Amino acid sequence: MRYNLKISLLLAAIMAIATGYPQQESRPGCLITPDEMRAYTDEVRMQTDALKQADKLHFYPVERLDADSISIEKFLDLNYLGWPLRNANYSDFPGWAIGNFVDLDYYSDGDEDYFEDSETEDYECGHRTYDGHQGIDIGIHPYHWKAQDDGAVEVVAAASGVIVDKREGYYDEYCVWGGAANSRGNSIVILLDDTSTATFYMHMKDGSLTSKVEGDYVQKGEYLGTVASSGNSTGPHLHFQINYLYEDDPDGDFTGYNQDAMVGACNDGSYFAAFEEQPPYDDPAVLTLETHSSSPELYEDNCDKDIGLYYDNSFTGFATVYFRSKFRDWVDGSSITHWIYYPSGLVKTFYTRTNPTDNRTFFAPDQAVGFSPFDESGTYRYTVEMDGETYSHYFAYNCIASQTLSGARSGHGGNMVSFSINSTQTISGSSANYIQYMADEYVQLNPGFEAAAGCRFVANLKGCNNSTAFAETADATRQVAPESIFSELQLYPNPSMGMVNLYWPDAGMEQAALRVLNQRGEIVYQSNISSSDGLMATVLDLQDLAKGVYMIQLTGDQQTIVRQLVLQ
Ligand SMILES: [Zn+2]
């Protein structure tokens, strides 16, 4: 064993070769001229007035406070801004990075020297903006065009209010300034419950916008669309902007004050435009850790939209694995060590990278590492620590077909199989415990399994073969009664044309809540199923659902079981 380990370390040393070059992606931006913005804001204000005339402008607020016994403090609390983006599917990595803030030196001179420091000022008195920019540009990562195609990053309402303007039908893959019929592109404006603060969400993907229309009320956190590059935009990003539409207006031509929601040394902020959790100015994070079977490509320029990535999570024989990482706000110039651990927890190899410049988003040079049959079989961990956070990506060498996991589990770790995981593990309630199960087909949590309050437990359908397009969390705190029986749940046929038999001979629970989730994690079907003499058997009619991959989730008696179902 020791001999084999030495050889593989030697092989690793020989084959540990850095490939490629560091790359900073150009930071996507957008241009909406002051005149255009004035016209837009005016339009929104007139539209708002029209909605009001038509009695279609109904806010949550004051008149409903009594009826819903909600305090004014709570009401105001609800109006603090949440973050306007979220990952569509579960991910260990944030899918975004801020490119440009609001330019508080807005009226400098308008001579179109957009990036002159003397003409810009952000909320921390820095220059991460350009002349006249009125919103926050948030780019998506790690591969923005791919993330746009996948709908990987969703735009959600930062605060509740009424949709007062919605535009769609515009081309959404602009990569240079100019050319768009309309600067804002596919966009939504929501007037908040204070009835005068408008929030603008621009550049979204055509066809992705919520089905709600002007006059409809949306809740904080509600889905609005996905991030893209429609309008006058140089790459996929969300432009999020806040304007006051109504203020004292002695001249009758008021068109709205622009607000910066970020509060700092150069901006005092305002109540109705404040984030409940404002991200720090420098917000270091790992944007991705990946393994590839061949040297992955990078975008060559703004308009390069297709790249070969050769993602792979499962390797055998003599293999060269390409490791790639990407970072956000790695600005202190420090070196970062990338660790690759054997399934046993020993270090297979490591390498360090240093950010050569003050890049905000940055692919570190890739690393090629050799694997051979001398290496351990099982799940490997590729780990980076940044800013006190540990980020990991799991991959398999000689993937194990199924795993039965038991005993106490702690620390930071994942288990991956090609087909299934059955677990009776116990994970104690320490925040240091972050346990991840990854399986292609299913994860089954058997009696005895326990993830105690305080730990972080995630079950992913994303195993050795990368066979599923999505991942679902069971971000759970659940305790399973040891005496209950939890035997095999069967779904057939699978894949199915829509009629699916659910058969569970020893269900061990009298009733279960059945939920069918789509790839977005949205519930598309639900019902309650009862057992008789321990047998649960029913036929699900899912013929109305679109073709695709779904998750069947059954919960009862504090137990949850998930299965993947393919409709074709
Ligand atoms: Zn912008």
C-alpha cells in the first residue's frame, strides 16, 4: 500500500503541469444614456399613473396592515432589499460577481470618458463603475454565455411591489455596445410598497420572464426571469437600479431620483433602498472548482460564445485530469493552495496559484494531474479555502457503483456513487459538519439516518456520470425513527410516457406527501398517498408535464425519499 502510494505520488509529481494562462473575463457593462433613462423613468411614471386610473395599482401596504395583523415595523422590514439573484439549481458556488456599481459622480461632465477615474465615484469612494452608470451590474459565472443558455442564474424581486413595466421580445446575446433597439432589453420595473420607489431589472433572457403582467403584485424573492444580455449590454449581467418616481415636483417635470442601494463612505443610503445584507465591497469567493477530461477552453473575447469544456467527474485507467478554478475579488495578492485528496483523506497532490493583478474575476491557470491504477478507487475531493470558507468539488476515480454508508460522519466531505447511496449515517449538529451525498439515480435515507440541527446536509442528484442536469437539496434537519421500516420504493416504467406506477411494499408510514419537482426545483405536482397494510401503491398521471427529468419526493413520518423520474 505504501509502495503504491509512493509511485502514484511520483506520477502525480511528473504529471502535475500547469496549463493555460490566467484570464480575466471582460466585465460586462451596459449603457443607458441619461436622456434615455429620463425618458424611460417618465414612461414608467406615466404607466404607473395609468394603472392607478384603471384601479390596477394595489400595494400590500398600509390599508392591509390591520387585516393581516402585521406591524408597521414588520412591513418596513419586508421592504428591505433582498439580493436580486439566485442560482436556479443547488450549487456550492455563488453564480455571480459585481462588475460595476452606481456612479455617484453622475453629473461630472458627460463627455463620454466613461472610465476616467476623475469622473466616477462608487459608494466606497472608489471607481468600480463608469461615468453615468445608474445601477449595479452583476455578472454571472463561471462561464457567462453558458450560464445564460442554461438559465443558471435567476433574477428575483429584491422587494415586493407591483409590476408597472414589463418588456420582452428582444434579442438577448449582445456582446458589444450599440445595435439594440432598446437599451434596457427584456426588463421589468416593480414599484415597491412605499408607492414611490421603483426597482428596475434589465437585460434578461427573452422568453424567460415571469408570466405576470403589469398591475400584478410580486412578492419579495419571486422569480422574474433569467440573466442574459439583451439591450445595450456587452455580456450577460443583471442591471439592477432604483429610482424614486414621485417627489415634490414644483415644475411638473420631475422624472425620478436615482438611488444607490449600497451604503458606504460616499453614500449615506436611504431606508427604502437598503439591502438587508449588503455584500462587502471586496467579497472574495471561489466561483468554481472543476474537473475535465481534456484541457478546457476559455472565451477568447466578449463575443466568443461557444467553448469546449470537456467536463468530467469520473475517471478510470491512466487518465490526465484537468483541474480548473475561478475566483471573485481575489484582491489581496495572496497565494491560494488547491488540494486534491484521496478517498482515504490523504493528500494526492496540491498546487498554488497567485493572482498577478487586481482582477475581480479570474480563472487561475489550470493544472493537469495524472491518475493511474495505483491510485485509490472512490471519491476524491478537490478543495480550496478562501476568506475562511472551504469550497470543494468531488469526482471519482474508478467510481463505486453503490455505497452503503453508516456510522458517525463529521467534517467536510462528500460521497459519490454512479448509481445510488443508502445511508444510515449520523451527522451531529456542528456547523463544521458539511456533508454532501452525490448520486446519479437516488439517495435513500434509511431508518437510523440523522442529520442534526446545526449541521449542513445536502443530497445531490449529480453523480459519477454527470447524468442529471440538475441537483436538488435536502437541506435538512431530519430524524428518522429507528423502528420504522424503509424499504425499496419502486417507480415504473422509468423512463415513462406519463403514467407512472408507484409501488412501496413496506412503506413504514401511513401517509406520505408526494411532490414532483422540475429541474428548477419548482413543485409541479403534489398529492397525499395513504398506505394500507403497509403497502403504498398508486398510479401517478403525469401526462400533462413536459418531457424531461423530474424528482419524485416522498415525505412522511419525518423521512424523505427521492427518486429521479424521466418523462419522454
Ligand atoms: Zn448597468
